[in-house]
Amino acid sequence: MSSSPLKEPLARAIKGEVTDDAVTCLKLSRDASLFTRIPQLVAYPKDTADVQALVVEVARARAAGAEVSLTARAAGTCMSGGSLTTSIVVGFTKYMNHVGPVGADCAYTEPGVYYRDFEKETLKKNLILPSYPASRELAAMGGIVSNNSAGERTLRYGQTERYVDELEVVLADGSLATFKSLSPEEVEEKKKLKNLEGQIYREVDTLLTENAKLIEAHRPKVSKNAAGYALWSIRDHRTGATNLAKLITGSQGTLALWTKAKLKLVTPKEHRAMLVIFLNDLALLPEIVRRVLPFEPESFESYDKHTFELAVQFLPQILSQMGFAKAARLGVDFLPEAAMVAANGVPELVLMVEFAEDTLNEADLKADALRSVLDDLHLETKIEKDEKESEKYWIVRRESFSLLRKNLKNRYPAPFIDDFVVPPQCYPTFLPKLYKLLDTYKEHMVYTIAGHVGNGNFHLIPLMDLTNPKSREVILALAPKVYDLVIAEGGTTTGEHNDGIIRTPYLTQLFGAEMVALFAQVKDLFDPQNIFNPGKKVGGTFEDIKRDMITENVH
Ligand SMILES: Cc1cc2nc3c(=O)[nH]c(=O)nc-3n(C[C@H](O)[C@H](O)[C@H](O)COP(=O)(O)OP(=O)(O)OC[C@H]3O[C@@H](n4cnc5c(N)ncnc54)[C@H](O)[C@@H]3O)c2cc1C
């Protein structure tokens, strides 16, 4: 591979490093998505000034006609291909990985901090970011904010956007801005600035005012969304405040690169109890959800029969990762379920309803009360009265996708309809249609469904042989059909994994041409030269999906 002419100028411009080392580029050609793109260069900035210098150099090269761009990368676990590029990767975890200070209810962080390290610091003050994803051991703050991630506690706490107070960002001309909540008077002051920041405030204000009805009509009706640009979140109609950090959150590095975040945190509830429901008759699911939600559980999660079977199959492997004492305890803990499976077979769905309260008694009472309310449905249930007892269910739920990724030969977990959200009230009409549709493709795939059943957010991950061109065709044939069903119920194509390469081309199907034109206007305003992660959110095509999809079952 010939060296990029930008390597030397970029290396001179920053204190950090720039490399085109083939092994590094190959490593960064993948994330947890279905795609591969080999970058030309990887830059590791040491600080915000380095990020500014990278942007200035790339903008200059772009103006001179070079086809170059910058794609931010934190931990590279994106499932939609957000962190992949054939141009320049900006890697944040190497140097820009500092947390702090942590305040009484908030923390500052750089994007390269792994969530596990962030939480270590915040827990010192008994605080957490409650929107952490299931990939909490792998992911970093850059992706958590930029994908608008969410996870098992989102039912009670909402997704990341709710916790993003301020973002320091590098704009497309290399200038620095801090986006935070501003009063109407403060916005007027910003609009007077004679730089890109001022222009952004002026034009966003006009765009939001002129298109207020259109934007409001497309505000997601489900409890979580990561599709499109969150134009509906910029203005707080209650307070009149404007916060552009809400727009940058979830924008996958397509509008600006953020270098510091101020995140709100919460004090986690101390005590937990879980009602586990082993469900064989899926027709009962909507009624169960209807009865569970008023109890306001912290989490309401599920995993299906295939996941359960996989967990049992790989139990020794899961346990071996956990050290002897924990493995021995968990192994013993799994035995009652083994007996139940031997007697009644594997349940179609395992539902986990977890209550988190200030006292153990409160949590237990809620779990007991819910069990009574479900009594007449004659369900197989179990109450786990503390976190140690419920841990095994969480392990299966959290590990399901990793298990698939690591263990299946000749089949690859293909995340393409992996994250849709529907209103839980529609389960009786939606789920039968979904299963019928999936059945018509069953010769090409088996699938597991795990997810946030309380939010209506399903992680449906088919296992496919990607060496077979027919499987790859199925991906493009099936996705729009699933989305038709989802959209008909007022749902969204992605709750937390975002658009990336895999879903950007479906934004018109979801939002319609007028909204997509607004998204393009926003992109053009922030990034007129298209230097930030091109082809994600705006401009991505079905051709991109076909061209860059992996063709090997390599895990
Ligand atoms: C096993 C497994 C389970 C998962 N479970 C969940 C889940 O429960 N919920 C969930 O939401 N996701 C989940 N994911 C997907 C993924 O882990 C999350 O979306 C995570 O937040 C991505 O973080 P990351 O650091 O790996 O981001 P990356 O992949 O590095 O980047 C993600 C996006 O953010 C952009 N970005 C990164 N840093 C910046 C920056 N500084 N400025 C601007 N843009 C930036 C990138 O360009 C890219 O578009 C899962 C993935 C795996 C492999």
C-alpha cells in the first residue's frame, strides 16, 4: 500500500502519532458490525489542540481536492459500522482517556475513557451513568455519547442523551466550541458571533423555527431512538433553552468531534429483587408487559430460547472466565433451571423484571406484588431476592451477543435488524407478523432475540453464512420488510445502535424525504466539506452496504 501524502503533514501538525502501519489499519478495519473498511491512516491525538490541528489539515487537503475525511473511533464496538472508514481514523482511547473531575452529580470525561474505567471513578462518589450499554466492559465514552447508547436500565433512566449536559467540540474549520444549555438571550448573543459557531446558532435557529411542525411530527413516539439527527431534542419547550449538545449526541461523529463531555450522573438504588418469568406461550407477552410496567421496574429484559440453549451449551466457557469461586457458585445456581428444563423443556422466552429500591424490603415487596398480579396467567416464575441470585440471568442476557460472536463456526451473527423499537402495546399484532416474516427466510438463518422488552427494543441477531452470496442478498431483502412492520406500528429502526453504514440508507423509509432533506441541511451547515465520517447519517447508500459487507465468517 502506498503511503498517504497526508501522513507527514498530519504527523508534523500534532503531538500525538500518525501511522499507516498495515497491522494497525487492518485491526481498525472492523468493529462489531457486518462491515469492513481499511483506513489509510490512523491518528492518535494527545489533546484537543491535536484534534483541532487534524481537522485544519484535513479541511485544507479537502479544499485542495483530496478525498480525505476523519472518522472518530473510541473502542470500536459499534454494531452499525459507525467507526469504519477508508480514510483517516482518529483514535481516542490511546491518549484522550482522562476522567474528571467527578462532582456531586456529574462528571467530566474525555472520549477515550472506557466505560469500565469511568464507572470506577464515579462509583467513588456512589454515582453512575445509568444509560451504560450491555457492552459496558468493552465500550468507551466516545461511542456511548456519539451513538446515544442505552442499556438495561433505560426503562427507568432513559438513554445517554438525557445525561449529556455539555460537549466541548471541534467544528469543521478546526475551531472550538462548547455546546450546552443556553437561554434564548444567550442564544441571541451566540448568533452575533462572526465565526462558524455563530453561523451554526443562526441557521439552526431558523431551521428549527421554519420546520417546527415537520420536526414535531417526526419526534419518535417510542421510548428510545438513535436514528437520524435528534432535531426534536435541541430546544426544551418547557424552559425555552437550546442545547446543541443534544444534537451532537447520537450523531456518530458526522457533525463535529467531541473532546470533553460533562455528563449528569445518578446515585444507583442500593437493593434489588428480580421476578423471572419463564414464558412458553408468547401470546401472553403483551398482557404481561401491560401488567408489569405500572410497577416501574428498573429493568425489564428478555432473552429467547436460542439464547438460553446457547448459554447452556457454552456454560463451562462462561464460567471459566469468572474465576473459580464465582464459577462454582454460578454453576450450582444454574442447577434449578437445569431441573426445570428437564421437566418442562426450554422456555420460549425468559423475562427478567428487576426492581431497584432504597431498601431490600421495598424491592422484595414489589417483586412479590407483581407475582400476585400475574397469578391468574399461570406462569412459571421465580423470585431472586438479591443481586447475587439474579446475576446468572444478567450474565446470559449480557453475554448473548458475545457468545454468538465468539462461538459459532460457519455462521456469523449478522446485526442488520438488530435494534428496532416498537410500542409494547403493539406486541399482539406486531410479533406474529414479525415471526411469520422471519419464517419465510428460515433456510438462510437462525436467530436469537434478546432485548429490552419493557421498552419494545428488540435485539434480533440472525446467524448467517456470509460466505454465501444468497445470505447477503437476504440482508438487503429482509431489512426493509421488517422496517415496514416497525414503522407501521409507529416504531423506529434503531433504539441505541444507531444508523452507521447499515441503516443510513433506510432513513428515508423511516422519516420521509422532507426530514431526510433537513438532516442533509444540518450536515451541510456543520460540515460543508463533508470531512466528518461521510456516508453515515447522510449520503450512505445501499451500494455501500453491498460493497463493504464482510464475505467471511471471521469472528
Ligand atoms: C457485545 C456487544 C453488546 C452491545 N450492547 C449494546 C447495548 O446494550 N447498547 C448500545 O447502545 N450499544 C451496544 N453495543 C454497541 C456498542 O458497544 C455501543 O454502541 C458503544 O456505545 C459504542 O462505543 P465504542 O466506544 O465502541 O464506539 P465506537 O465504535 O468507537 O464509535 C461509535 C460511533 O461514535 C463515533 N465517535 C466515537 N468517538 C467520538 C468522538 N469523540 N466524537 C465524535 N464521534 C465519536 C464514531 O465515529 C462512531 O460513529 C454492543 C456491542 C457489542 C459488541
